[in-house]
Amino acid sequence: MGQIHWMLSFIPDGILLWIYYIMLFGGLGLYIASKLVNLIPLMGQYKLPAELVGVGVLCCACWFLGGNGVEMAWRERVAELEAKIKDAEENSRKVNTVIETKVVERVRIVEKKVDVVRTVIQKDKELINAECKVPEIAVIDYNKAVADPLEETKK
């Protein structure tokens, strides 16, 4: 049954709707005519075939109209979700640029802190190497080096 709707999807929707309504009213007209055919002489023999064809066309038209309604509902849902996806992609781009700038800023802060600690260690190199034991200044310099540089920016 899905193939029928797939093949019919190549025909414009407005034309299909006209065809479905023509089938609906044609089937209804044929069914009503089959009930009135007894009034016309020599036409009574066509009562049963007209009634069967009318009911068959009426049922097909109802089925096609229902399928068309479902198809339109799904197309509307797809369009709605595509719009949501487009909005989400735009918001994602905005958030990504914000995150990117924050990461660049944090990297800059870390590099600056590393440079400062490196120069302090170079300055205190003679005191650190003067004795065989670890002096207090080396421990302080090391603690500064391993401290979170972003923690200082939060204060």
C-alpha cells in the first residue's frame, strides 16, 4: 500500500485532491443512482453492478482521502522538525563560538601563568641549587607552578 502513495507523491497535491473528491462524489452519485434505477424501465438490470461499483469507488476515495490527510500531517511534522533542527544548528554555532573564546582565554591565562612561574624558578635557581636539600622557596615555587591558574581568575 505504501507504493501506491509513493507513486502518487509524484503528482501535485492539488490535482490529487481534486481526483479524490471527484471519485468520492462520483461513487456517491453512482450509489444513489443505483437506488433510483428502479424507476426507469429496462435499467433495473444494472442496479447491482452500479451499486457495487459505487460502493467500491466510494470506499477507495475515502481510503485515498484518509491517506492524503495522514501524508499532509506527516509533511507538516517534518517541516516543523526541520525548522527546529535549523534553530538548534544556529544556536549551536553561537554557543560554539562562545565556548571557543572561553577556551582560548583560558589557554592564554595558563600560558601566562606558566611563563611567570618559569621566570620565578629561573630567578630562584641559585637558591634552589645552593644546598643539597630542597629549600622552602623551591617548594613555594613548585606549589605555584602546579596551582590551577584559572582558580586565581575566579577570585
